[in-house]
Amino acid sequence: MKPRMVIIAIGLMAMASLGDLTLGQNRSEARKEIHQSYDLAPNATVEVQTIPGSVIVETGSAQTAQIDATLTSPTPADLDCNQLAIERTAQGLHIHGDSPCNIGRGSQQIRLRLPSQTNLRLSTIAGSIKVPALDGFLRLNSIAGHAEVACTEDAEMSSLARGLTLSLSNMRNSRVNVNSVNGDIDLGIAADLDALLTVSSFVGRIQNETSNDSATVRQTDFRLRLGAGRSQIRISSIQGDIRIHH
């Protein structure tokens, strides 16, 4: 079976370059901060979309979403175009970059503290992301920076442009699907994980370090049963190496 190459949109890679700029080195930069909190119902959905920068998520004990954002632009006029919208929805919250201008220059660094019982969607993020294990589903799409994620529940991840660090534990008949990754995957799995891992259509090597007879796999399809294999982990269309370890 011939491996299928991973396709990442050119526009997404361009966004990554913007998100990686260190604008803080420019003394004339304009900056503003946003600090807001919202009460959320259990199992609410928070959607974060079109962010020209990084997103870091943490969990808290309260049933409150805390949003801390730093918006930075080269000039005050550019900062007027660099806006962040936070909207309540019937399901929870929608947070997204917003600009009244045709061309915007600037970056946004977002930090969220969410209740553990939250469903989370991140899409079109120009920088890196970091997401802890949540007691809800996770959806990632079009992430231009490196993704660092922990999962215990269902998750869908696609179009990751700079690799993935994924930790899996305490899965209970869960399904995790990872598709279209450009870059290496570091897959950490709990020693007592009960799951079936399948990898297909990849260009690279798989280093399996979960047993004493660890081996490097070079074929295009790979299966690993852990315990009874009740949960499902599917990884496909990868251009990069995959390391599997406890």
C-alpha cells in the first residue's frame, strides 16, 4: 500500500509564521489585555476559532470559564484591527479572532481555565496549543503550531501542521481519531490502557517502546493491542515518525 502524503494548507503555514513572531522585542508595539469570566453549565461546549497565536488550556475546580488574553500589534492602529470576540451560545461559549479591517497585523495569546466537565473545540489556530485531559469530547482542526494534548475521553484531531504530543490514560470505551499530521507524533500511553491502536498511511518510522522487545516498524500499517482493546485509537495520514511509550 503506497503511503498517502499529508496535505496541510499553505495558508495555515503562513499563519504559523505570523503566530511565531516575537512582537515583544519591538518597544513601540501596542498591547491590550482581556480578563473575563463566565459561569458554565456542566458539559458546556467552548469553541475557540481563528486565533493568530497560541492557546493554552488549564482546568479548574469551579464551574467558571476564565479567559485571559494578550493582544499585541506593531502600532495602535493595528491594535484597533486586532480584536477578540467572546460570545455566549446556547451550548456555552464561542471565542474567536475578529477584525473590522481587511488586513490585520498582530498576534493573540489566549489562556483558558475551564471546568473539567467541558467539551472543547479548537480550529484554525496559528500558534501552538496545550490542552489537558477533560471530562468531555475534544475536537482539533487546522492547528499550525505544535499540539500538546492529554485525553481520557473521545477526541478528533485533524490537520496538525507541526506534530503532536499525545498522552492517553483512563480511557473507558473511548475513541480517539488522529488524521493528517505533518511532523512527529510522541504517543504516551498509560501502562494499564485498554485499547486497540491502529496506524495507517504514514511516511516515517514507528518506534514501539511499550515492551521489552521494542522495535522500529517501517511498514505502512501497524496494530497494537493493549489489554482487551476496548477503546479505539486510530492514527492515519502521517508524515513523520511515531514514538509509542509508557
